Amino acid sequence: MAGALIIGAGPGIGQAVAQRFAREGLPIALIARTKEKVAEAAAFIGSLGVRAVPLAADASDETDLRAALDTAAGELGEPDIVVYNAAAIRPDTVGELPHRDHLDTYAVNVLGALTAAAHTMPGMARRGRGTFIVTGGMPEMKPQYVSLSLGKAGVRALVELLDTQYGPSGVHVATVTVGGVVEPGTAYDPDDIAEHYWRLHTQPREQWEREVLH
């Protein structure tokens, strides 16, 4: 069983999703920027009785991310499900950020997801199965979060493109769009949000959804 690959496995949604899949017995590869934090998350997953592989990589760095994806596949095999949860979240208004900062933010919010898809989805298509889910957000664009709004709009477009290309081959492509601030004990509790990912992964093909709004 190849298991799940979580990119952006930090506190909140990433770790909640990893724990949700681990409870189903799937081995987990976790990718995050900080080595110590991803190792701690993997240790907890391991305590649930499944194998967890911690990998440190910057999702905005194509070479770094592809190397981590190769390592994960070498450890666990090609993944059954990939979750792209990495995001650069910052408040900014029109004209506030220089182009360089916008490019850096977009590299995390969109281009990392594109890299992950290009690296893993052809294998899923050859096998005729698999799931690729991106954590979305901003169901309504907000002028106080310009770079994030642009990134989440880009993610929605990317999911549509990936679904068009890989859906006919049996790969379920979807986004979980989160409409508020993630916080335990609220309407946006990460454990509640994580249930969407498992449900999407296990949906029969005739019931596939491309976007779930939480």
C-alpha cells in the first residue's frame, strides 16, 4: 500500500489530514519546510501504528520539492493520494507588495501544486487510479488579501485543468475550499475539515466532486 503524501504538513489542516488517513491504516509521507516540525508530526503519526516518513522541502523550490517527492516514492512507493496543503498567507492590498514578493507567494500557493501534480499524476493515470486534492480557500476574493486571493483563484483553475486532463484516466482531482480561519473548536476545526479529504478519496467515480466548500 503506497499510502498518502501530504505537502504542507504543518499544524492545522495538514497534520489533521495526515492523522485522518493514518487512522485508516495508510502509511504517510509528510513534506514541510521545517525539519524539526515535520519530524515531530511524523513521530505522532508513527504512534498511531502506521509508517510515517518526514521530509523537509520548500514547496516553492521545484528542485527541492521534486527531490522530496522522489524520496517519498522510494520509501513508500507511488502515492495513492497526494494532498497539496502548502500556502503562503499574508495580508496585503493592491500595490502593496513588489512583484518579487507576489512571485514568491504564487510559487508556494500555485506553482508548488503544479509541480507536485506534474510529478505524481502521470503515474496515477498509468495505474488508472489515484486522488489529488488541493486545499483551496477564498470563495470570495478579499481586497485585504490580494496575493492569497490570486493564489486561490489560480489553484481553482489548476484543479479544473488537472481534472480535464487526468480525470478520464481514473484520477480524482478536487479542491477543499476553506471559507474561514482554521481554528480547533470552531466551525473551521481542522479535524472536521480533514473528513472532506477522506470522503473525496473514497468517493465512487460516479459521485466524484471537484470542489467541496467548508
